[in-house]
Amino acid sequence: MLHSIALAGSVIALVLVLGQWNDKPSFRFYPLLFLDHQAVFFKVMIIVAWIFALIHVKVLKYDFPPEFNAILIATVAGLNLLTMSTHLLTIYLCLELISISSYLLVAISPYKKAAEGGLKYLLFGAASSAVMLYGISFIYGLTGTLDITNEAMTAGLLNNSNLVITVTILLTLAGLLFKLSLVPFHVWTPDVYEAAPTPLVSFLSVAPKAAVILVLMRLASVLPSQYFPVLGGVALISITIGNVGALWQSNARRLLAYSSIAQAGYLVVGIAAYSRFGFETAVFYTAAYLVINMAAFFLIDLLQPKATTELSAFEGLGKNNIWISGVLTVIMVALAGLPPTVGFTSKWLIFSALWDSYHDQGFPWMLWLLIGGILNAAVALAYYLRLPYLLFFKNTNQATLPSHDGFSGKVIAGFFLAAIILLFFNPEWIMKWISAF
């Protein structure tokens, strides 16, 4: 009953948020929250992820403690507030609400590994949160304001040396990098992704990233130009570590965890490009990644319901589950960034924005970031295509082949397949919304 109430509430929330699209951009609780088209678009993405997480739980009949729905609602509330935050105090408080709710969600799961995953999540989260608060105190000391819409923040920071500015920016970004699973705050990701139940991992892998990407964009308008090479450097290191780490994984969810570290790096590349086109491509990439990643977790769960998802367990499943395995193959191709999927379109747009910015601004680090990103996209093929290879080209050694044969699961898989391919041919469906920001 609680689950049905949460599902009905999530649909009502989506309708209410869509109704805000025509509202005039304005402050709510000046200067703490600001509602504009960007905030509404990201809120829609977060609520869609929430709705799908609830559907995932229902289709695969997960049995969570009753607190699960309430804590998930608290997480979504924090994410929605974070998309509107224009003040470092509200950004920090929203991140804390999201983090504490996430720790609880991971820890209350009925799995032995969940306690270990939850504890690692908590320890890394507490450390990154403390570092971020230290950075925010630096900003307040140097500028006298926490309002990121106030020009005094930029002016105050520019009065200092490059070293002071860079250190302050790095410290302040700590909490945001933790939520994005970016280096050096990425260590918790594989353990949490492996320990927590798949619907929860699916939600936590996309929704917090969407909200944080918008915060990084808002900070781009006020923090000095040193902000962009710092972001570019973090992005390139994260993409490389994520891709290299994924090559050695023997568990599907751990593989997707390292994949998400790399994908988060690509998300940040659009912001590091420092142009309107770059920001638009980052938003498009976020929307595409949300669809692709949630689809990947859902289909892995359909093939191996509520399992530990060792890669060896997927051997030969493609012959018995042709439809689900075929759609999962397309999704892996999309994560790798190959046509004809929206994954190719989003990577193409990101690299195009970076190339344009390099031509316009001439910063050498942008060229290195572009070369590193393209080379890493080639490396990623090695592990993204492993799952399709195991499904179709390996013979199974198992006596029984567990899978969820429900009609609803196959319909949802078809919906994802249609979305991923149609958005490749018609990216303007999303871009026309983004260009209205």
C-alpha cells in the first residue's frame, strides 16, 4: 500500500513540476532558491528517475522495509531543492539531506554486504562533506558572501593569488565530486553499487548526478576562470580511472560502477568547455545518460533477478532470453557511444562543444582533454561489449537459467529501446527544451 501511495505521489509531483515550466523565473526564499527553466527540467529528470525506480521495485517484486519509500521521498525532496539552490548554505544543506537519506537507503537493504557498503558510503561522504564545508568557509572569509548570484563573490576571489583561488575551488567542490563519483571521491562507488539492491543503485547512479551537474553550471557563472581547468583535469582523470578500473571487473554492477565514474567525467567535460553550447550538451548528456543507465540496471536485473550479478552468471543467457539480451546489447552499445544510439549523439555533442571552445579560446588543456576523452571512448569498448559477448557467444554451464519472464519487463525494455534509438535520429526532441533555458 505504501509503495502504491508513493507511486501515485510521484506521478502527481511530476504533473505539478511540469506546471512550473511556464512560471516566470524568480526567487523562492531570496536569495536561497531560484526557480527557472533549468531547475524545472532537472526536477522532471529526477522525478522520472524516482518513478522508474518505484516501477523497477514493483516489476521485480522487491521486498523493502516500509521506511524505504519515506526515505526515498526525502532524497527526492533534497534533489529537487538542490536544483534550485543559488546559495552555498542551501547547496550544502541539500547535499546533506540527500547524503544522509542515501546512507540509510543503502544500509537498510536486506543484504549482508549492504552494511559494509553503507558504512563506506557514510565515511567517504562525511569526509567529503567536511572538506566542502572548509572550502565554503574559505569563500565566505575571502568574499563576505555565500550568495552565488552576488557579484561580490567573483570580485572577492579575484583579489587573491591563483593558488588560493584553485585551492578554495577544489575544497568547495569536494561534496559535489562525491555525489558525481568523481576522483578523488570515487572509492565508495563500486562497493555501494555491488552491495545495494539494483533498483536503488539505478536511482542513485543517475538522480544525484543530474542535480549536481546543474549546481556545477550555476557555479560556473560566478567562480573565476581557474574553475574550468580544475574541472577539466578532474574529468580526464575520472574518465581514465573509471575505464581502466572497469576492464578488470568480474561483477556486472561493479563494472557499471566504474562505468559511471567515467560517464560522470564526460558529463563534466561539457561544463569545462565553458560555452553556452557546452552547457546545453552537458544537459543533453545528463538526460541521455539517465535513460541509458537506468535501462542497463533494469535489464541486468531482469536477466539475473535479485542476484549478485557475477559476469559468469550471464554466460549463454542470450539464447534463452533473446529479446531482453538483445535490448541489453543495444544499451551497452549506447554506453560505449556507438551509433545508432543516443549515446553516440551525446558524446558527439560533448566533443563538438569542447572542440569549438578550443578554437575560440585556444587553451591547450582543452585539446588534451579532447584527445584523452576520445582515446578513452575507444578503451571503453573493451568492457562494454563483454556482456553482449558473454550473453550470445558463450555456452552456459548452469542447470537452470534464472530470469524474470514477465510481460511488463519486456514492454519496459521495448520502451527503453525505442527511446535510445529514436533520440539518436531526433535529438531535437530534448534540445528544443534545453535551448529554451
